[in-house]
Amino acid sequence: MGIQNAKQHLSSLQDERVVYYRGERVKDVTTHAVLGIGARHASIDFELAEEPAFQELMTYIEPSTGERCSRYFKLPECAEDLLTRREMIETATREAAGLVLLIKEIGTDALYALHILCHRLDSACGTDYSKRLAAYHAACRDNDWSMAVAQSDVKGDRSLRPTQQAHPDYYVHIVEERADGIVVRGAKAHTSHAPYVNEIIVLPTRALGEEDRDYAVAFAVPANTPGMRFITSPFSEGSQSTFHHPLSAEHKMFETITIFDDMFVPNERLFMKGEWQFAGDLANTFVEYHRFTAVSYKTPWLEMMLGAADLLAEYNGVARAGHVREKITMLVSYLEIVRSLIKQAALECKRNEVGMVAPDPVLTNITKYYFATQYHQMVAYLQDIAGGLVVTGPSEEDWLNPETRGDLDHYLGGIAGISTEARLRLFNFVRDLCASDYGGYNEVLNIHAEGGLEAQKLTIFRNYDRTFCRDLVKRFANIE
Amino acid sequence: MGIQNAKQHLSSLQDERVVYYRGERVKDVTTHAVLGIGARHASIDFELAEEPAFQELMTYIEPSTGERCSRYFKLPECAEDLLTRREMIETATREAAGLVLLIKEIGTDALYALHILCHRLDSACGTDYSKRLAAYHAACRDNDWSMAVAQSDVKGDRSLRPTQQAHPDYYVHIVEERADGIVVRGAKAHTSHAPYVNEIIVLPTRALGEEDRDYAVAFAVPANTPGMRFITSPFSEGSQSTFHHPLSAEHKMFETITIFDDMFVPNERLFMKGEWQFAGDLANTFVEYHRFTAVSYKTPWLEMMLGAADLLAEYNGVARAGHVREKITMLVSYLEIVRSLIKQAALECKRNEVGMVAPDPVLTNITKYYFATQYHQMVAYLQDIAGGLVVTGPSEEDWLNPETRGDLDHYLGGIAGISTEARLRLFNFVRDLCASDYGGYNEVLNIHAEGGLEAQKLTIFRNYDRTFCRDLVKRFANIE
Amino acid sequence: MGIQNAKQHLSSLQDERVVYYRGERVKDVTTHAVLGIGARHASIDFELAEEPAFQELMTYIEPSTGERCSRYFKLPECAEDLLTRREMIETATREAAGLVLLIKEIGTDALYALHILCHRLDSACGTDYSKRLAAYHAACRDNDWSMAVAQSDVKGDRSLRPTQQAHPDYYVHIVEERADGIVVRGAKAHTSHAPYVNEIIVLPTRALGEEDRDYAVAFAVPANTPGMRFITSPFSEGSQSTFHHPLSAEHKMFETITIFDDMFVPNERLFMKGEWQFAGDLANTFVEYHRFTAVSYKTPWLEMMLGAADLLAEYNGVARAGHVREKITMLVSYLEIVRSLIKQAALECKRNEVGMVAPDPVLTNITKYYFATQYHQMVAYLQDIAGGLVVTGPSEEDWLNPETRGDLDHYLGGIAGISTEARLRLFNFVRDLCASDYGGYNEVLNIHAEGGLEAQKLTIFRNYDRTFCRDLVKRFANIE
Amino acid sequence: MGIQNAKQHLSSLQDERVVYYRGERVKDVTTHAVLGIGARHASIDFELAEEPAFQELMTYIEPSTGERCSRYFKLPECAEDLLTRREMIETATREAAGLVLLIKEIGTDALYALHILCHRLDSACGTDYSKRLAAYHAACRDNDWSMAVAQSDVKGDRSLRPTQQAHPDYYVHIVEERADGIVVRGAKAHTSHAPYVNEIIVLPTRALGEEDRDYAVAFAVPANTPGMRFITSPFSEGSQSTFHHPLSAEHKMFETITIFDDMFVPNERLFMKGEWQFAGDLANTFVEYHRFTAVSYKTPWLEMMLGAADLLAEYNGVARAGHVREKITMLVSYLEIVRSLIKQAALECKRNEVGMVAPDPVLTNITKYYFATQYHQMVAYLQDIAGGLVVTGPSEEDWLNPETRGDLDHYLGGIAGISTEARLRLFNFVRDLCASDYGGYNEVLNIHAEGGLEAQKLTIFRNYDRTFCRDLVKRFANIE
């Protein structure tokens, strides 16, 4: 079949899936006044694949079928594949106004991890998950399906293990095993873009002990599978005025609380069933690919922060001030450090037993940690350069009202040669980006999405071989 | 007359003032669906003055009249006065959910500065501004008027002086001098709470040269003075759901672009008219009092950040994690450093030639700078502890919908013993505080209100006498 | 007897104490080429007490005897006592070129803590430690003795408790109980100024369990007590050229490894003997007073950093550069934040059951932590302003050699009006302060002395009552 | 001739060069008690070129002669050349205990820059500098000469240009032009390793104006040229005990004040003579190559910081503490960020008009700035983990003295299985590395060598094309 186009994709979402938004069951997510924005945003993925300027980057010819497919589905076999994937994610996100599309990125991260883990499971347990996974991967690729990943369990008391919780459902678990499949119960938090995908891939969220056997479960199901419900968070909803919200009025991501109410999963869609020893490995392998994805999609947002700071410094007449130049220099450095490090993580990739490569985990996590811990300071630099009018300026309605427009035009100009309207638009852009519901939503996601800061520190510490440095010291300290 | 009550205050605002909001002329700011929230918020000032628990703190007996008056009007004559003022501002802000009331605080900062400057002007120029100011101060106090201060000119190209701009109106200036007063034109940006006060006090925003003589102007006028218009910024408007926005649904501050369209100011309300040599001194003297006010009202917000982090750490079951305790320790330190420093600024106050005291400018600016430059990091700590559900959680409508409430209640619990609703309310509290339009608005104000970071650094550098330290070094470095 | 003078003090150290330095037993610490420097440095304490300009600050009239005594011995009974103590420590340190004298400061911190703990021990255990301590305190005061405190055990494997170690001697412990006293064995690390004091006070270093009973021991002995040996660390030894080392050539502190080789302690000098439940309380109570002392003596060093940066900025001709002014502003802020916070810790002191006051532990630890974590950055600022010649400049011998002096004088000048020699002296001052053995020694002590950073964070976290902030959040989040 | 060996190199330095050290003319720098250490350190360069394990990396076959030459002399023609050069510098520095050898590195940075600038000068001015330079380069390469670069003028008042200074000699300048060459006067500061090289290359230090024409001068001369004198700074001199100073007792770099006392330079060694328009370009081109070198040699030092922290954490028994792991993670990240970024700077190199490549200037400067601004914090982390005994431990003489060794051995052990001596050696290693004269010297060089922090910020700001980011913002902000 090949590549879906955006229209086909949107049609494919009209399938009786159970989506709630603000207390109501949503009949059609593609036409809903608010949720439709997210649907159209996500479908940019399909538009780009058809645009001549981007097709080369966004697609590839699959050797086994000779078909042109979305490049996301290509397993990474060398550093170049990872570099191209990074560029594809960066480019697609940039074309989507800095907000990741995420209807292929995260799903393929999961497919990559499953490829590796299914192989390990099969080797260790004599199962045949790899065959199932290969078939599923081919189906996704050939049908050009979109996918969401539900990984983070709701967790209850985070200091307790799944079986120690007040009730057994804080982590998704198997409640019944049948000949033809299993029945699962539980809920996953913040499943990004779940309303807009064909498939939901479910992965365990943490390492498990033997007593947690029922929680070791991984599978994939269509988004309209009976028993699955999506309760969509409204907190990235802003206004639909592109003057006030030039970014978020047209680009949104929506997360759901995803409920599995005794949902049936057939065997052929099941990739882990009780093999608790491998749950942590699967969770980590996924997250390592996904952190690479994450850093890849951050750079366009940072490009916009830098560009906005630079333009507003000019419009406000402060471009020559020493502290302004210093802050812009810091924004440049931040962007390019993030971009350079993640490229280096690709270049120093490791090959594994199934012939795939994974980005260097130490560098990937260093990059993600560096990105996330410096972000708020960069927001402060941008807000500082932008000025107070970003949050105390006039409304679109005042700008359109002839009674007030004259005053606003006269008084809110900046440097000569730049229209007041351009300056107001730029204020609104900065506010939408970094001083708003949308900005706050992004701040929180920068910290929490793809695993928190502590997880990144731990990964760096555990994966870095310090022997070389220790031996160097012993040598020069004359310690035998 | 004494102390107004809240109802009297609100009535006093129904006076034909020209206020625009989202493209419409607002008939009555106290009953307007959105602006009314700000009106009620500000009027808490009057409520507290009547509450027995706070009256002692919020009021004093004016010796000249024997009347109980709002304590804001008391000129600071000793460190104790400043410490009490700090406590009053902190307490009032805390009672108002962390958002400063600002209908007396900033106005009296301006009155203090004018007391000093009118004295200096009279001494140097033989004018009688002090007499006018004393009468105006008494009127404000005895009528218990509320006041806004319009200081920041719209500025146009910030690298240019007033007379170098593309048009002469980027700074408020005198366009006509009459026997009984002057006519002014121009606009001031972000005048906080202008729609809710009786009086607008106008001050120059910067030091001026001789060629800027017409821009050296300070005065006070009633808010309904003909020729003055307020265009109100909508960017602190959130929803009116106290579930989603427990803070901002009931507590708002509104800023205006304040237009002076050839407005007449009578002589008795005029406190500077062309004395350009004193414009910088007035601007600075005001801002030094005002930064003390600013830091005084920040602490309740920081108390809420700390309390929210601490509660959510508990509710999420992560209170014992080392990194969580570290972040909470950082929030404690931040709060108490800010509070301790500003107290010390009061204790080390300087007495001036009119017998008033001013907080130590070096310590005040150090505190403000420290507060503002650390704030975003503290937001990051709170967001980190709070977790991603802060921005991906369910809506109030989902919580109220019986179809979804059961799932949410079952799955979104945290530690045992805390209701799911409490946890959701806390998520919403954190989002409203620090990951939202309201949070972004506050971030920008923390950087820009009361003068930017560069101004604070400059004040520290200029006001600190480094001779003592230089001499100490010379002594021990054996430099003659 | 009253106040010793410096000469008497130095004589009192010639008492057969067992001091090793660089492999040799030191016959007389006061005349030793290197150790004598430390002896003279410490004796500044006695000089100041006799100087008219400082006597009022450094001494007080003891009511019980009518004698003028060193003020260090005065128990703090109110905030003013703490503020005066802070000023005394700051002043004495400043007069000693920024290096604390520490032959009364730390000893009286220990006496304060023992006053409180002996009372608690007596109340709980029916002992009579308080009587012993009062007599000892009076003897110290009336003889004007100097004192060192040996607290930090050598600790072996820090992850193990005393009784779990490879041998029992990693913490000082009782090896024999006799009718008239006890015999102790063990070693304490980095006992500051032990070679220069009359008395060594020994305190436990940590909380203990019941199995650690023998490690719960506190006492005081003369420095020449048989069985006690001091192995002195040489790492603050620099050259004795005051040109190269204007500070450290004349001001040094020396630490010892203090060995207790089955040393006898008579009962009247014993203040804790096996009461393991109180060991942690004693350790902490001491350290809280001592951290207050610590921060009090840091400010003169910071004054010198600021003064040196400011002078060199001028001498180098870069005083007007924006980044230089910013760095100087940061040095000003750092100094004044530290000073303000520790004053506030005194003002917010807590009174305990014996009528003494202790500085607020939260603020004291916040200050110490802030000081210690910002210090290295401030060193970087100073080094940045100072320039590379600080470590690549010529030697004193080159400066004195007529063959090279002319070149150096001609080429190493800075701005006009400042002699080359003054500039070279300033380079040397900065290197000695912050880019040398002496600077490195101070960096490490800033981190480790008076308890490490983690201990400070823990103290802040444990002592801060977060209930107030939690309740505030519950109130406004509408959580019952 | 090919490759010199170390012995030949050392012999070549016995050439009557005029070197002063501590007030005395040094007869032979290779046998001088202190300076000899630096000579032997630098000669490691020649040793490595002969060691089979390193020869491949350290040398190459020069096509024009078929001879094996030091690889430093190879002009970089592609990214791979830069990556190899980075690895060579890193490796050589690592083998030399973390201290750069710098007798080829900086000299070839200068040759690279001169290649480019001579071409530009010849194109613009019709000169024949390129031919001279090619001959000089070939001579250096074929004789395997070592080279120092004297760039930083002594500068006097840094706010003034060369001709504005109190005397004309604060910058090196031409005092006479002859048919066969020129005569120069002036002095350069901190010429690294000048006593140990065959050749001194002199470059201008800044952009110049037309009035500074005489200061636009670049040349190379043998180190024993009459009129040139080196006054060597003693501040990296520590003890020669490898117990106390395991690094600096055997590895030192010495800087000189280099005096040009009316020194004659023959035409064939002259590469710029008055072409003031190109002085800034030459200074910058050199410094860009040199910053790449600089970052390349930093990593082994950081490896040692990390290794020492990791070993001491283990030896002290604190390896499992959360804060210790966090600090080690930060040291890992720091090292690998620096290494990754500089590799990326090589990969994104730019090709210039003479077919050479230069590392990306934005990334190179970002790396250098990041390295230099984070370094002091990393020192603090290491000192924190290492513990106070680093500066309060015993001397070598105490360790060797049988009277004290037993105590030290018994009491200064750490975890079981590690000898006390190993722990003491590690303490000494850390002190030598980061809390000593040697550590302070390195801190200052990290900030100042290869141009200060402000220069790096400026280079980033000026070289980064922000158009792309600005256009992206305009596109999404709907600004035409």
C-alpha cells in the first residue's frame, strides 16, 4: 500500500475509538473544535512525506517490498541511519512550528526496542516473539500506520512496587490468560497523541521482580480496541487566535490517561507475557532510543527561542547592549551544544546482537540532561530580552478596534522601520512560546518526558566505564 | 474620614473612567466578568484593614488627626517602620493567595520618593512642591484612596533618548503650559491595577538631559480624568474554574497601556515641571522604595512553591528520595535567603535629609537580583517534584462526569490516605502557580517589574563603597 | 589572673608537647622556622585584646569575678551577644589578614555546646557533668587559655559504624575505665592549631548506637598530656617571602593528626562517658555554634577578594569593561549576602533550656552552604579579572636583580600612575589568596571544615518547619 | 634529517640562549635543577614519536620528501586531519600526566595561521610572504624543530591602543627598517615553554589601526637570537617530591616574559611588516586553531579529575552515597561534553582559500567557553569527594619516619583492602592536581590561556549566522 496521505490518515481515525474531552465523549477527533487541531498538527507527518522538498528525507525504498515507505520504519543499521533519523525528526518538527509530530517517532522507538528484546526473549525463553514483531512491524510500515506508546503507568505511591500498592491496578497487568491471548487491566498516564494514531503500543515502565510477573507485559492494539478509553488532558488548550497564540492555535499535542478496562489482546499482538526478568531491559532499551528522538526534536524549539530573542532585541532597540549580546550568545551556545552532542551520540553508536545500532547511551543521556537542566535559564534569558509587554500588551481585539488601534500603533512602536504590528506579533510569539499555558506545558514536558532527570543521571553513571580514568590516576599517582 | 471599606472602595471606582478590555469600553470594572476579579482581589486591602486579626498590622493612628489610617501612608522614620511595612505587605499578599494587592503599596512608594524629591527641588529651585505634596499625601491618607503608579514610558527605540525618537510621544511630556496647570501627552506601559484605583501617580522613568526638559514631569490625577484612557492587557486572564485555576480564578492583577491624550493637570497636582536635573533622582528614589516593596511581596509566592513541592512529594510517594529532599532544601533556602536579606536591608536603612529612612539600596538590589535570577530554577525544581500529570491530568469536567470519574478516582490516587481529589487539586495548584499563563506572567514580571536585572546590578555596583576592601588589600599586599 | 599577653601565651606553649613536623619532633613550636609562623599568627588574639582600639570588642568584664576577660568566654544570652561575637571574630580575622585565629573561637563553641549537653546529660542520667564543665570553663576563662577542638575522627571506611571497622580505633574510644578516670585510644584528623593551644577539647563526631557506647566520650586535656601526639600537616607551608606570599608568609594555620595513644583522662576533665544517646546531640550542638563562627570569619577573606579584584581591574585598565563590573558586582553581592544572612541568623536566635541562645540553625546552615557552594565561582571571577600574569609573572629575585629589574619595570606597568611594583605585589596577593597552595588549602577547608555540604543540607531540611507553607497551599488549593 | 630524538632535542637547547630564573642567568636549561624538569617534560614529545605504540599517531610520511615527520607539521586538509590532530594532542598530553607538551602544538597552530594570512597578504599587497613561510615551515618540519609562540603583548593599560600608551613599548613594534630586515622592541608575556624550544614565533595580539602600523609585525627567530631574553616565572615550581607532588614534580610548563631588546629579524623570517589591516585577522586565525588545540589537551586532565574522584570515593567508603554519585556523574558529563563538542568542531570544519580546513569557530569557542566556565565547579566536586585530609594529611617525611609511620598506617586507612599508602598517594595526587600552586596555576591558565572568556563569547556571537533562526520565527509569528 505504501504511504498514506494526510486525508487518508485523518479518515482512518474515525473508527469509534473512545475519547473523552472535558467531560464529553468525542465523536470524531478530526473535526472536534479543539482536538481537531492536534489531529491536523499530527497529520503534517503525512504531508511532508509527499512534499518533494522533504520526500527524500522523510521516506525510503524498503528493499523487501520495493515500496517507498516512511523512513521512520527503517531499522538503524549504522551511524548514518541515526544521523538521518535525527535530521528527519528535527526537520519535521521545525516544519510543524517546533512541536514534535510524534505519531511515528515514538512508535518506531518502541519497535526498535522490541526488535532487540524479542530476540533476547526468544533466545532465553524459546519464545517466538521476534516473528510476531517482524510481522507487526511490516504491517505498520506497509500500512503507514501511526502509533502512540503507552508506557508510564499511573504508579500510585511511587515508593512502592506494583504488588505493594493499595490496589493491584496502579500498573497495567494481566488479569486473565486465555488460549488466544490475554486480558489486561490498568491505566497509563500521559500517552501523547493517543487520539490521533492507529495503534497503541504498550510497554512496561520499570524493572520488575518475580512477584510482579503479571506486570511484565508488552503488546500493541488498534486504538479502537474495545475496553480501551482515552481521557484527554485539556491543559495545552489555548485560544484559537493566531494573533494571540501564533504557535499553539494551530499546533498542539494532547496527552491521555489511557484506561485498559479488562481489554483483550490477541497472541499475535503480544510481545512479552510474564517474562519479568526482561521488563527493565525493554523499558530501558525503548527509553534510550526515545531520548535520542527527544533531543532530536528539541532543537527547532531552541532555534525559535534564539530567533525570537534576536529579533526582539533588534525591535526593542537593545541589540547592542552588552548583556543582551551575552544572553543571545548563551542561547546560541545552548542550541549548538545540544545539537552537537546528539550528533556525536549518533556517531558513537553501539551495534548490538541483532545488527542494529543504538546511539551512545552516555552521550544521549548527557545531552538530554544538559538540555533539560539549562532550559529554564534560557527561558529567563528570552523573557529578559523580550520585555514586560510580552505579558502586559494589548489584545487582538484592541488592535482591531478603531477606537484604540491608533493609540496602540502610535505608542507601541519600537525601532524605526519595524511596524508596530510586527512587534506585537513577536511579543505574542514569545509569550506563546515561553510565558503561557503552552510554555509551561513544554517546561514540564522538558523535565518529565522521556524519563526524569534522575533517570538520566543514573544512566550516565551506570553506563560510563570509569576504569580507564581510574587506571590513569593510579599510574601517575604511583599506586600499584 | 478614616478607612474605607471594600464596598465603599468598589463603589468609588464607578466613575466613568475610560477602560478598554478586549476591544470594548468597560462600563463598570467592578462588575465586569473578568475585570471584576481584579477589582475584588485588590479590595482585599480594605477587608484586611477591618479584620481584627490584621487591623493592628494594617493600620495606625495618625498623630496629626488622631484617626486610624491605613499604615501604608505612614512615612518610614526608622528601621522598625520598614520592618513593619515589609510584614504588612507580606501578610496582605499571603492573604490574597500570593498576589500582591498593590493599590497602596506602589502608590506610597511614590509618595515617599516625592516627599524627598520635592524637598530637594524646593531647596534647589525655590519651588513649593513640598507643600502641594503634603496636602496630596494627607488627602490620599484621609480619604483612604487607592493609587496606581504610571512610570514606565513606552520608550519606542530603547537606544534613543526621548527627543531622538521617531516621534516625540514615546515618553510622556508637557505639550502646553497654562497658568493653572499643564497639558501632557504620551503613554505609559504596564500600569498595574490602574482600573481599580482612585488616583494615578505619574513619574518620570529615567535620567534626562537638558534637551529633554519637557519630559521631566511628575503629577497625580484621579483615574477618571478626561483625556486619560486605559487599554487593559488580557494576558493574566485564565479560566474562572477554581478547580483548574485555584489561584488565578479569584486573584488577578491587570496592567494597562495608559494613554495621556492631551490631558490637563492642575498645578496643585503637579510635583515636577521641567526640572530635568532631578528626573533621574526621582525615578531612582521611587524605584528603591519600590524594590523593597517588591521583595516584601515575593515571599508568600515562594512559601506556596515550597509548600506545594513538599505536599506533592508526599502525595506522590517520593518524599524520601534524596534528590527530592535536596530540591526542597533549595526551595527552603531560596525563600529564607530572600526574606532574611530584605529584613537586613530594612535594618541597615539610611536616614535622609527629610528624616525619613530608606532601605539599604545595595542590600535591596542584591535581594531583588538574587530573587529574580534564581526564580526559574526554583520553578524547575517544583515542576520536577510535581510530575508530568500537572500538565497531562484530566479536566474538571472529566472529574465531574460519572462515566469517567470512577476511572480517574481509581487510577490517579497517590499514597494511601490522600484522596485522589486532593492530589488533582494540588496538580492544578502547581500548574496555576508555575506552568501556565498565570505562571508565565509572573515569571516575566519577576524579571521586569520594578526595573530589570541590569538596573539592579548597576545600582549595586554604583552604591557600594569598595574603598574599605581596597584599603584592606593594600595594607596586606604592602602597597603604599 | 585575667588576660594573657601574646608573650605569655607563646611561653605557655613551651611545655614538652609532642609535635612532629616533616618527620621531626619539634622542640619548640614558637621558634620553629615554619611552625613559629602559625604560633605568631594565633597569638594575634592576645595582641588585639590589649590594643585600645579593639579591647572593648575583644574583652568583657566577667560579673562573677569583676575581671576583664576575653569575650570569647562569655556565654551568649541574647541576639546582641551573638552579633558582637560575630563582629569580634570578623574583626580579629580581618586584622590577621583574613585567616581566622581559632585559638578561642572553636574552643568556646565547644564550651557552649558542652554547657547545654552537660545539662541535658545531668537531667537525664543524674550525672554531675555541669559542675565539672562550669569549673573547667572558669579555669579556661580566668587563665585565658587557648583551646583546640579535636572532633573529626579519622573514620576509616566512612560507610561503616565505629564498631564495624577493620579495627576498633578509627574512632576515639574508651579502652579502660578507672576509678579516677578513663584511658582513651584513637586519632582525630585535622585538629586546627593544636600545636598552639593550651587545651585540647575532644568531642564525638557523630550520632552513635548502643553498641558504640565506648565511643561516646568527651573531655578536655592539656596539650602536653602524656600519650597525645600531634603530627602536623605541612600543606599550608609556602615560602617565607612576603613579596611572593604576602599573606601566607606570615599567616598560617596548621592542622594535626592527633593521636591518643592510651591517654589517661581524669574524671574532672570528663564530660561524657558512654552516654551514647547524647553523642549526636553534642556533635550537632557544637557544630551549629561552630558554623556560626565559621561564617563569621569568612567575610574578611571575601573582602580581600573583592578589594583585590577591584584594584587589579583598575591597575590593568579594565575597570570600565562591562563584564568586569558585572564580576565585581557579583563579588559585592556574595560578600554582603553572606554577611547579612549570618547577622540574621543571630537576630533570629533560639533560646534553650539553660538560658543560652543559639543562632538559628536553618539560617546558619543556609549561609554556610551558600558561602561554600559559591566560593569557587568567585575565585574564578577574581582570577578572570586579575589576568594570567598572576601565575606567569616574575620572581622576587628577578625584581631585585639589576640585570632584569629595568625590563620588568618598563614592561610590566599597568595604567599610568600606579607603580609596576604595586601591580606585581597585587598579582602576588591574588595568587597567594586564590591560585596557590594556600588558596587550594582554603578552598578545601571552605568545603569541608565545620561539616560538609551534605550535613548542611540535611540540617536545613530537618530543622525547617514546612507546616506553615503546606497549610498555606492546602488553604488556597481547597484541600480540606 | 627527519625526527629528532629526545636527547638530540635537549642538546639543541644548549645554545647560549639568555634565560633568567629566580634572579640568575641559567647556563643550561636542560640541567638546571628546576628548569630541567620542564625540559624533560617537553621532550616527551620526541620520545613518543619513537615509541612504536605511538609512532603511527605522532608522525606521518611527508609526500614531498618521503621522510617520516612529526605529524604536527601536517597541514589540516580535511576533518579527519583535525580529528587525528586532536587525538594526537590528547594522547601526548595524557602520556605526559595531563600537562600539554606544547613544543609543537602551538607552533604549528601559528604556522597554519601564517599559511592562510601570508596568502591573503600576498594576494592583497603583492608581497611574497607565502614563499618565505613555506621555506620556514619546511625547515621546521625537516629539522623537527620545536617552537614557542609569543603573542600576548604586555599591554600596559588595556583600555588604550598601542600608540596611546605611556610609552611605545607595551606592544612589540618595529623600531628600524633595514634592507636586510627589521629591528624590533617590546615584550611578550607568558610565552609558554620558551626556554625549551628551537624557535620563537612572534605574532600580533590584536587588530590594529593605521596609526599602529609599526605594531603589525610577525616573524620567527631562533631562541638564542641576540637581543632576546627570557625571564622565567617560578610559579609552577613545587617540590621535587613525587610523593607530595606526583604530577608537578616531574611535569612542568614554564612561562617567560620575553624581552625583545632591539632585536634584528632578517627578511626571510619576516611574515608581516606593517600590514596593519591584517593584524587582527592573523591574531584571530591563529587563536582559532589554538583554541582547538587547547580543548584537545584539556581532556586528559579531566580524565584524571574523574578518575581521582572515583578512586577516592571508593577508598573513603563513600562510593554509594547519592551526592557522591551525582558529582561523579557531573564529572563524567563535563569530560564527555568537552570531548564530544571539540570532535564536532572538527567534523564541521570549514575549508578556506588555500585548501586547508579550520575547525568550526562557533563550536570551538563554545567548547572552550564551556570548559573554562565549568572548571572551578568541577574542582569543587573533586575536593568535596576527596575530603579534608587532602590538605591536612601528613608529610612524606612523617610517613618515612618509623616513630610516626605506625600511627599513620594504623589511623589513616580507608576501606579494607586498600593500603594506607595508596590512600595517601591519592590525597597527594588530588592536592597536586586541584588544591595547590600547580592547581591554581592551571585554573588561571584555563581562564586566560588561548584568549579570555570575553573573547570566546564575542567570537561565538559574531560568527553565528542567526538569520536562519530569525526567519523561522518570522514565518511562524506571521511577520511578513
